[in-house]
Amino acid sequence: TLTLSLYFDFLVLFTFIFTIFQVNTNQIHKWAHQSQPNIFAQKLMKFKIILSPQEHSKHHSGDINSHYCITTG
């Protein structure tokens, strides 16, 4: 998808950002389970760019049918 969008110059920025998040989904989920993720992850969580432990904990407490997105919550 990224290669095609670059070739055709179509939605390049969106596709690039989507690809970055998609590739790092497991790492973002891991950070959401850590008590002290690195400073870079903490900043992204602070600005609600990636999933924070507080948001992800809602998934683990009670209703598992909500807050289940492991990238952005």
C-alpha cells in the first residue's frame, strides 16, 4: 500500500502515518502494559497519540468489549 501510494502520489502522508502505527502496534501495546515506558512513549501517551495504560486498563477491567484497540485506544 505504501509503495503504491508513493508511486501514484496518492494519500502519501496518511499512508505513511498509518504504516508507522501499523508496524509498531505490538510495541505500543507493550508500552501500555509497562509501568514506566520510555520518555518518547510517555510523550505520545500524554498527547493521546498512542494508547496509555489508563485507557488500556479500561479494557482489562470489566467490559472487554470496549477500549480494545491496542494502538490508539
